[in-house]
Amino acid sequence: MAAAFTHLPISSLPVWQTLNDVSFVDTRIAEIPGKGYGLVANRSLTTAKPTFHRSSLVSVPHNLILNAETVEQYAKQDRNFRQLLEVVGRQSERGDVLLFLLVQVVLGLKPPGTDSVALPTIWTEYVKFLPADIPLPTMWSDTERLLLQGTSLEAAVQAKRIALEYEFDQLHEKSSDIPYWQAAFWDDERAGTGPQLHHWFLVDAWYRSRCLELPQSGPAMVPCIDLVNHGSAPNAYYEENEMGGGAHGGEISLLLRPQQSVAASDEITISYSGGDGDGDGDDDHCDTRKPASEMLFSYGFVDPHSIRQCVILPYRPLPDDPLAKAKLHVFGSPGPRLEIERFGAATDDDDDDDDNDGCKKVTPNVRWTCPFAYLACVNEEDGLAFQLRAETDGTQQLRAFWQEEDVTEKGRDFESLTKAHPLSAVFQLRVVTMLEEVLEAQLDEMQSAAADDTPIRALQQQQQQLSDNFTARPDVAKQAGLLRDIESRVISSVLEALETERSKLLTDTSVLAYLGSMDIAENDLADEEASNQKPSDEMADGEDADDDFS
């Protein structure tokens, strides 16, 4: 049986914050209906016009944050952890932070009075305030994950779970070669006092759902401020003060936004979706809000009022394309993907067909981008070629050529390369048609999954025999439904716009001429095949007449 991880009641947090110099000014942590815990005001709070000397609602000393630098400092203090980090870590900042968090969890699993496996830190106690049940899709049950069928998260969540399992297997394998950590982690596996797979999933969920992007310190978990919930209309924001700068040097502070009023007992919220997280309102030049899929993936919920109406899908080459592998090689990393977006009212910036980020605006209210589609739609007969060229060091490199020009370094920019071609409208028609097929298939899968709950009912019946916990939680089903509704609307809007674009392209003179020439070529080929087939048919008829088996 697994040992229970020690949790502390939130009522104990004031003791922890006092011991660690965390300041709460006119605020407190309280239970929020439907949200768990959050930050509320003790009294009415108001801010007037913007000022550089606003009072902090919560202030956290810089030495309490958890980021890659924190892990490095801890490794200098604990030689056993340093050895573990050298063998298992050093792959990414995220991985190092997760390893640190896992050690803190293991410290909480050990029975009282046993030898500590590592030096305790302020995070050893703080993680005991963090929830053990986090509604991120990676932690959903098998039944609940079926609700993602047909959405952009279906494959993403599956891939993430596989990656987490692989990471934990690597942790187990590599740490087992270190005698100290073999004893600390795995000797008492049956007693459950060592790390288990669900602990790795848990620390990953903590990090993804609570990590803040600090301007100076980078990605970091900030105790206490990470308890502040998201709001559609946030009334607060966080900032990182310069190290050593004045009375608040090195602090991470939570502040009320300018021109805000909060009544006593009202909740204080920040924005998780981006776009206006810095509180100064100067975000008009770039929409940094997260798509619904990213919010659900990282935070476990969808806020329809503060997201981008955006869907991101992997884009796969045509299965019958003989040049598919070569095209993928030249395109490089990251791999191909299709991003589509639906907007509200049109803006002045929507007049141009293309914008600075390479997105194609099919209509003022719809946008899509898929650079690989322009490479996928051309072939050898259009002027595309691949050759293996010998390098000076004796190796061979695959080179791409377009109209006999070496374009190996431009594999991600075939849209601009094809624009100069006389058949550019034909290529554009191919791209639009290919994207329509991809999106129609995605929408069909989404709608079929929503209409057919047979897989869910079958899995529920299997799980009912093993456990009483076999139904999807209502809030999880609600969030999955929101994602499905948002993504289906976006896809439908883009499909409508693509069909309009396709109809327009079919009236282009170069397209009509090309299609006409293709029809002539096909007719000539059909006539030739018919001509070649006739003698053989006559011969067959003659043979049938000669063969008499009666």
C-alpha cells in the first residue's frame, strides 16, 4: 500500500508565511465556491490613476521562488541531490525543477522519525499546501480522456502522458544506479514511501498550472501568489521588482490594477490567458492570449471570455506522396502544423492578405497558417527536385531545388517561393483544397465522437467492475464540452472561408487554363488506353468463341 502524502490545511498557511516573510496586506486566502481556494480582500480596496508607488497586496521574497537557479543553489548545499541531478537531470530547466519537487514529495512520504533523504527546504512544507487532485487532462481518468476525442487535445494529451511515463522510467533506471537513491527511492517501493508514477504526474501538473513567467527570473513557481485564481476580468497583476532595488528589492509582488475597486470579501484574480498579465494595459500590439486547448491543457479549465478562438493541429504529409520524407527533412523542426483562428469584429489591420507573422487571412474574420502545405502541394512536374550532394567532410546532405535553384535553407518559406511562379494560383488552390480535406476530417471526427458515446459506456462498464470511480466528473465533462464547442465553431468558420476562397480561385484565368489542359491530357490518355484495349478485347472475344468445353 502506498504511503499517504502529508497535506496541511490551508489554515496553517499564515504560520508558514510569517516564518518566511511573506506579506499579505488587506488580503487573505479563503475558500472560493467552485474554485477551491483563492485570494480575497479583507476590506474595500481602490486604485486611482496609474502610479509607480502602489501598495502590494502580497509580497514574496525572491529567495522563496522556485526556478532553475533555485535548484542549482540547492544542489550546492545537498551533495546527494547534486549527484542525482548530475545523473538524472541537466536535460531541461523544467525537468530539474520537477526533480526537486519530487524529492520534496518523497520527504513528505517518509514516516516521522525516519532519516531524511535530503535537506528540507521551505518547499518541503509548502508543497503540503498544494492540491493532490488537479483537473489537468493528463490527470483525468481513462473515461474522462475519451471526452477529448476529435479535439486538438486528444493526441496532445496522449503524447504528454507517454512522455511523462518515459521520463519516470528514465528516473527509475538512472537513479537505481546510485546506491544512495536506490535505497531512498526504491528499496521501500512496496511500503510506498518512494516516488510513484502518479507523483511524477502530480509535480508536472503543479509546475504547468502554477508556473509564472517572471521578466528577470524566467519561469518560476512563486509561493502564495500561485494560489491566486484566474479571472475573466482580472483586477490584479504580478510584477518582479529589480534585485536589490530599494525597500522592495527582489520581491515578487501582487498589485491591484489601475483604476480598480474591490469590495470587502471580493475575490482578487489575475489573468492566466496572457495578453494583459502585466497590468499596464499596453498589449494592443500583440494578442498573446492562449487558445482554449492550451488553457485546458495547462490549467484544467477553459474561460471562453479570455481566450484566442484558435485551433492548432498537427499537419501530416499526403500518404501517397513519394517525396513526403524528403519534404519533411527539408522543412525541419518544429514539425508541420496547421493553425487556424477566428476573430470577432474586423479591424483596420485586416485589409492585407498577409501579415507579419506569415498567417494567411482568408477573410477579415478568419486566419490560417500552414507553411508546410505550400511545400506539400508541389512536386517534380512543378519544378521541385531533391538531390544528395557530397560535402567537403565526406558526408552527404539532402538538398532541395525549386526551378533549379537551391532552396534547401528556405524549406519553411515555400509560400513566397511559389508566389513568383506563373501557376501560383494553382498552387494556392491545391493548398486550400488540402486544408479543406484536413479540417473536414477533423470536424467529422469531432462530431462523430460527440454523437457516439459507445466507447465511453464500454469503458465505464469495464471500470465499474474494478472501481466505483468510473464516471466522468461533471466539471471535467463541462470543460471538455466547452473545448469541443469552441473548436468546432472555429473549424466551421474556417471551412466556410476556405470554400469561398476555393470558389474564387476556380474563376482565375490561370487556374482555368491549367484545369483545361489537364482535362485535354486526361482525355488523350483515355483515348490511348481505349485504343490499346480494343485489340485485346477482340482477341479475348475470339478466344472465348474457340473454347468449347461442352
